[in-house]
Amino acid sequence: MAKLAEVDCHIFCAPGASKDICTLSPSQNHDPTTPSHPTTMEASITATGLRRAGGPKLCDIPYNSRTTVIEQLPFQELQPILETWKVCGSMQSMECTPCYDDSAEPILTLQVMVDTPRDDSRENWLQAAQEMHDLLRRHGLGHVTVDIIDWRLKVGPNILICEPTDAIFSKWDMVRKRILDSVDVSGFQMLGCYRMGYKDVEYKPTILITVDPKSERNWKLAKQDVNNILNEFDLSMVDVEIYKDRSIFCARRPSIQSEINSRYLVHTREGPRVATIGHSVGARDSDTYGTFGGWLNIRQKPDSEWEPFGLTCRHCIFDKHRQDALISESAQEVDCPTYGKVKECIDKLTETVSYLKRGEPYRTLEQLRVDGDLPDDRKALWRNLRDLIKSHEDDLTHLHSYYDLKTYRFGEVWAHSGDGTTRIMDWALLKPHPTRACPSNKVSFCSPLSIRK
């Protein structure tokens, strides 16, 4: 599985971000018995306005995280700091590792995951992070990093193929050749051009470079060299992003395990009726699955009508122990997305809703509301958290309906490459049901019902 982490000239910045490193003095009520050395806090903002603030040791993004327990963490004292600075987010203690290196020493982190459409406090994040870390230091927890982050940055950008209308589309071969001929590419692992962006943010054509995590090059210089080439081709509107990558880049970083660990997946209100590149595909009612490769139009005779067929690998549909060599055998029925993937999304979303309800500050605020004691100055915070939970509950209702109606049923295997004894030829053509015959070859790795690699 490919794993990325940005290594642009600002190691901890989000893609396209500028960064300020601020050494702020401890707050006025700092305990004089606590070591007085100042804490380095960092703030970054992407070109598209996504923010992050915290310190002293922020994990490279995107990152994987695992919930942990920090003894004596003063949640009841930390929450008022967020309220004072009007930061609306879910606070939890995590162990974080960069996606490109799961074996790295985990960074113990107090994470505040913010859903920015419901939050208007973005200018205050750095001050809030500083006060929170000051409080942690007074409790002997100065080794814990504070990370206030837009949830989209933690997950990482969505990456799609470029469109023919993009200015770089017709020039890409020339631009790529120029980069390879004139830029020092030592440490490069992949050079490509994609549309990159985040949910609710415009997707921009972007040159994406993945590099060896062990390389100690100054990637700021490499990025500037590529930008200079773009300017030569009148392509200043194209961005450049450089990421650390443990292996060859493959469209989307998070593994299935990182999806399970993530608390803020983007869920669709309805399961897809249109199967497209990246969706999960497998045998009917199977918990295992592979990747839907796209659509082909085929006609069996010169005078027959063109028909749409799905394409995938044979081994994604047939168990390796089966010997289904003859196409005349009873056709194998297929799901896309798969039964197992839909169940996985339902289970994950159920877990997310449960976590938000039992977590702070929502649990305390909800109890105060039930008792009729919710202060006026906390009603907005309760309402924002409740709206977030309600949104996830609505998503869950739609996914349950999609699952119960078996809308994920796709069709059947129409032809395939043989008995599975060789992988030299490994393909299967899928004939869709009429209700699923909606060809689309757009890449869909950003869907939670897709395969993410």
C-alpha cells in the first residue's frame, strides 16, 4: 500500500500551505514551578484555506492514528479553552504515525478534529493550541503534542485524473520531459499530474512528486525548479506538491486499517448506482473484494449494438481454489460495491456515531441539556456537535437502506481469462444488470465504498 506524507519546504505544512513558526510565551497563569522554556507552536494554511495549528511535534500529514488513554489528561480544563477561542471540534488523545511509515515511533497527541464548515474560529487556532499546551505542561504532560486540524488534512487530499479541458492536459508530455531533463530527480519515486483537492474545495491540476522518505534533499529547491518550468509553459495555475512515499504511488494513500482508525470518513448519503474506477468488486455476498477497473463498450458482431461491460481481474471474482475454466458454466454473480465493503462502511459509521456521542464535550453538554441546565453560551457548541452527529446518522440510515435493498447487486461474469493457474492473463468482463448499466470511467478512490491503496 502506498503511503504519502508531504515534504514540501515546510515539513509539517498541508499541501500548498504557507507556515508560521511561532514561539509563544506561556500564559500569565503559568505555574512558576513548571520549566519555563517556551513551546514552539506552528500554524499552516493551504492555498485552498485548510488550516492546522499545534506543536511541539506535529506528525507529518496525512497520518494514521490510534485512540489511546493519557493518564491525568485534564479534559474538563481543556474544553473551556476551546470554548473561549470558539473552536468547535472533537477532542481525543491519539498515537499518530505518518502514513508512509507505520513503524515510526508514535507521537502522543491531543487531537482536536475540526469540521470547518461548522467552525468560524480559524484565526484563533494557534492561540488555543498554545494555551492548551501550557495547561498540559502544568500537569506534567509537556511531551504531549496539541494538534488542532481540519479533518480533511488528516485524511489527505483526494486525487483524480486530469480533464482534457485542463491547460496542462495537452502539454503534459512536454512538461514531463523538461522536468526529467533539467531537474535533479534523485530521490524521486513518481512524477505525475492529477487533479488534487479536498471535500468542498476546488480541485486543481497539480504536479505530484513522491520521494524517498530517507532522502535528506532540500525539496524546496526541487519544487522551485518545477514551478519555473511551469511558468515557461504559461502554466502558473498548476500547483506542485511533493510527498514522502514508502513505495510506488497508487492513487490514494490510506489503507483499510487507516480507514478503520480514522474518526472522520466522508460518507455518501446513498450508495453508488454508477460503478466506476476504484469501486470494490467481488463475488456475490463475499467479504473479499478487488478493484473495478472501468468500462468497455463491446459488440459481438459487426452489425450488433455496442454494449457496456465492466472490467476487472479474474482473481477479484473467483476464489483461487476454484476451477471455473469454461465460460459456458453457470455465470458467477457479482456485487459492486461489494457486500463486505458495504458492511464495513456501516460498521465504521456506526462506530463513529457511537464515539461522538460518548466522547467529550458532547456527552457532558447533552446531559446538561437533558437536565435543563445547559448554559446559553454553550448551546451553539452543543448544536454544532449535534448537527455533526445527525449528519452521520442520516448517512447511516441511507447506507442501511442501500444494504437492505441489495442495491449493490451488479451483474454477472460474461467472460474471463481461464482457470486461474496463471496471472499472465488475468481479466474478467462483467455484464451489468440493466439498472446498473451506467458507464463512467471517472476515478472514484475518494468514495468510502472504493478500494483505497
